[in-house]
Amino acid sequence: MRLYDSMSQEKREFVPRDKDRVTMYFCGPTVYNYVHVGNARPFVVSMVAKRYFESLGYRVTLVENITDIDDRIIQRGITEARPASAVAAEFAQAYRDDTDRLGLGRPDIEPLATEHVGDIVALIESLVKRGHAYQTGSDVYFKVASYPSYGRLSKQQVGEMRHGARINVDENKADPLDFALWKGAKAGEPAWDSPWGPGRPGWHIECSAMSLKYLGAGFDIHGGGRDLIFPHHENEIAQAEGALDQPFVRFWMHNGMLNLTEVKMSKSLGNILTLRDVLDRYRPEALIAAFLGSHYRSPLEFSAELLAETEQQVDRLRNVFRELADAAASAGTASGAAASGASGDAPDVALLERVATRRQAFADALSDDLNTAAALAEVFGLAREANAALAAGELTTQAATQVRAGMMEMVHTLGLDGVAGGEETIPAEVTQMAEERQRCRAAGEYSRADALRSALTERGYEVRDVPGGFKVLKVR
Ligand SMILES: [Zn+2]
């Protein structure tokens, strides 16, 4: 696999540090509110990357932190007259609930900053000891001048950065570029004990401490949104490499931002910006497909139109899966032997060849810097071909089973399992309406039959005639 590395700014052959294990760390959210839909993009990218590496046979350890101590959390606690820890606990749980709805599973480890203060203090102590950090008052700062390669991820010169930088009045640092590792407690703020007195960790240090703790130096992939390159990831590198004298990370993987332009938003999505609001309106697979339809490094024009379009795409996919399942089951076990005997059937052979070709193209796309857009196009293309074969009644039981299995593997890797599994139950009243329509048609009451069909369409269902009678499909 070739993977783009934001540090070297090129695609390089990906070979993991450990023989059969891939180690990944992605920066997670700060939990002071419901997460924005933009926070879901790095989550989806990391989970799909994990699935892809698993499909190649690697074990994957994916660590994704939750920042549960921060100025904004403290501020919300003050505003709402409750402890900062209560604010963080509420929104950390909301984040887990919301991302659970995506159906992608969870990262292997989701460390909380407040549960790793000991590790953080130990890392700061070693930076102080090595001359990379200094105490001033009850704060501790990283000394950027002590780390000559500062700026190499964000491609900035220290001299130029210093030129525009200023020191805030409440900061006692020696150099405007220095950043806080430890913040002495102000009255009423949550605090932990440390060699520098009671206080709390700065934001950047938690990610260095927790990634090194769980993955060790030189782990494979560190990811997050592009907006984290500077200063967050630049600072993470300085902290980790300053303490260890070893390379911190092998590949830096940054996803592009969601572009939610005002005009588009006010027209279409209104104020829907949180992940939970989007998932209240659209299927999770529609959101995942919207993300995967663009390369992860590209900015993504995000709109209601895009979600409506991907929702239709995943619904078509869902229907093809359902029909393939029906076709695979229709002949039952009795004709299974006959079907396998008739495997020389030409349309079947042609479609199975398409499956093999498309699966190869799918694998090639993902191995090229996780090109999910091209991979997804192969899935949709195969679904169209399968649909045509189904419509022509050309598929044997065995072929339907094989096509379905091939497509299943592809959608699993992309985290779109939802379209393949979970038989959606059709509500009883919908089935009754469909039965009534059939009865009307049989009795020649065509206008009533048409009215029932419209009513079903309105509710998102479609009645399709099949050899054995009819079938109800959910189409949106
Ligand atoms: Zn981070």
C-alpha cells in the first residue's frame, strides 16, 4: 500500500513498524458540546483505514483520545453551575453514542486525558530534565528554541513564526512560540497535583503522552484533521521527540475539512451541524458514503443535496443486496445442486468475471492512499451490473450467492455493512396496504390500487411484482 505522509509530502510505501500489526493514533474531540459533523470525518477515515488494514491481514491497534479537560469545558461548567467533570462526562458519552450510530464500531482504545495525568506529568518532567521545558510561576512551558527542527511538519521557519507571534498578558513565557505543558490552577478550576503545584495539563501534551503510552515511539500512523497540523501536531512532535530522541511517528495522515458554506447551509441544512442532527435526518450509511465519495485529503463540499444523493445511492445498494439475498434463497437447497451443475450459464459467468475485476480495482484503489472514492465507485458499478442481471432474471442461486458475498466484503471494508445486513422490517400496516392493493388489482379496482401505490410511495415503499406475487421494498 502507498500512503501519503504529510511530513514528507509524498506517497510512500507503507510498511508497518511491527511485522503483523498496524499502530494508529487519531486525535479525537474536545467534549464541551455535541460533536460537529466535521468531527465525524476523521473518525470515519480512521475506522475505514483500520478495516482496510484488517482486510490485508494486519492486526490493528487504533487509539483515539477524548480531551475531557479544556478551557471550554471549564467555561461551560461555570456557566451551567456544575463541575467541569460533569460537562465532560455528559458530552463524552454523547460523542460515543453519536459515533456508535455510524455502525463502524469503536477505536480499540479511547483514552481520557484526565485518566492519564500521571503519564503526562512524567513526560513533562523528562522534558524539564532535558532542558526542553521550564517552569515559570506555577506554569510549565515547552522551550521551542531548544528544539531546532520545530516547524518541519507545518513547513514553517521558526524565525518567521516568531515574527508575528505575541505573548498574552496572562502568560509568563520567555518566547512567544513557547507553549504551555502545564497550567497552574486558577481559583475554582479543576486541578491535579504535580511537582509544579496543583494545575492541569495543556492540550498538546496529552496526545504525546497517550500515544507513546499505548503505541510506543515510532508508531505507524498519526492522524487527524488538517487544522491540527499547526500548532497541535507540530507541538506533539516537539514534545515526544524532545523527550525521547527517537522518531515519534512514521506517517502523518491528515483529512481535509468539511466546507459548509453559509449560503448552502442556510438554504438546505438550516442549523444542522451536529453529528446527531445529521443522523436524525439521514441514514448513517448516507453520511459515510458522503465522506468516502471524496478523497480523505480533499476538502469536502458538504450539503443537504450531497446527503440526499448519497442516501439514494446507499438505498439502491440496499435493494440490490436484498434482491441478491432473495435470489440466493429463492431456489432453496433443493435446486442448489442443479444450479451448481449449471454453472456454465453464460450470463452468470460474465457477472462473476465482473465481480473479480471490480474487486481487484477496489483493492487497487484502496492501496493507492486509501482512494475510497474510486473504491466506492466499483461497489456502485457492481451493484448496477448485479441489478441488471437480476432484472433480466439471469442469476442462478449460486451466482447470486457469490455476487452477494463479493459485494459484502467490499461494503464491509468501507464501513457500509448497514446496507447488506440488517433486514429492515417492513411495518405490518405497510404490508397490509400492499396486500390490499394486490386484492384491488385482482378485483379490477384500479383507481383504488393506484391510490394505495401512491400512498406507499409517499411513505418510502415500493411494491414490485415478482413471479410469486409481489414484494415490498423500502426505497428511502
Ligand atoms: Zn491530539
